[in-house]
Amino acid sequence: MTIDAMDPPPTCPNCPDRLLWKDTRETGPGKEDSWFWFCTGCHQAYVPTPDQKLRFTYAA
């Protein structure tokens, strides 16, 4: 049995030693899927690229 590992999230442009968190506080049933990246170091939010939206929204 093989388990595919998910891609790690990107690192923060301002804090290269920190991975970004996928912030889904504004998502839910009946809402548009509008998650964003958040850095716990510098407290900045980043809009995911179209490629990241595909890879990290529908990841298995």
C-alpha cells in the first residue's frame, strides 16, 4: 500500500523559515471557497496562486 504525501505549504516571503498556514475561517457549506495563506510569524495573509488553489483545495 502506497500513501502519497501532500505537498508542503509554501514558506512565508517575509519569514523564510516559516511555513504558511491554510486559513479556512471564512469557508464553509454554502460559502465560496476563499481560503488564504497566513504566516504566524509576521501575521500577514497571502492570496494563493491559481496553481496553489488547485493543489491545496482539492488535495487527496
